[in-house]
Amino acid sequence: NAAQVVACISGLTEFVQGNESQANTRMLVDSKLPEVLGRLVCKHDYGEDVSATDTCAIRLGTATLLLALLEGTERRAEVRLLQVLDLERIGEVAADCFRGGSSAAGDTRSADASLVEAGYTLYTLLRHLYDYHDEAVDAGVTTARA
């Protein structure tokens, strides 16, 4: 159920955020979590029982968790996410969120605001990863996107 997915993502975000040792982040970055989050955020359809509001909450929570994994001074998270995330597809999802998507038809204004927030958070994630990639290339470091 969508509420359980959102609660799980929120719990993982809290697990990562504010942890000064970065041990939790390293553990999650080195797991299959980045691939799972990438698939989850890029999924076209979560099922007919999942409302547009729940879809927004899943995408926003997933994007927030991905950004939380990028907190800190270590750059291993950026390298790993560049290796496993489909940035082009995430860009398409962000654009769909900004446009309001056809799936939001019939929902309330709060769903529209959630779509915009999800799109903005995905855009922020993409901007961070592309900026890191550009800096790495300028420094002569090879990334998955080189």
C-alpha cells in the first residue's frame, strides 16, 4: 500500500539525515537502495489503486531520500548515483510533475502543489548530480556519465 511505501521512505530519510558519522549513508549507498529508488521514482504507473496524491508523495519522498544520501562531504554517493540512476528518465518525470501530468486530473490543488514540489526536488537532485559530474570531468575524474 502507498502509505506504507511513503512511511518506509520517510523512515530511511530520517535514518540518513543529520547523521554526522555518515555511516548510515555509506551503508545505504553501497546497498541496492539507489537502484530501487531509481526504479521507484521512474515508474510510470504504481497501480490503479494508487491515487495521484499518493504518486506525488512517493516521488517526493524518493527524491528527498536521494538528496539526503548526497548530504555530507564524501562524494561516493554522487559517483554511485551517477552509475545507477537514469537521469534522463528522472528529468522526464520531473517535467511531468511540473506540467501537472494527466494523472493529477480530478485531484485537489494540494495534489498540484505536491506535483510541483516533487518536480522541483527531482530537478534539484539532477542539478546536483550534473554539477558533480561536470566538476569531476574538469578535474579529470571518470564518472559513469563521462
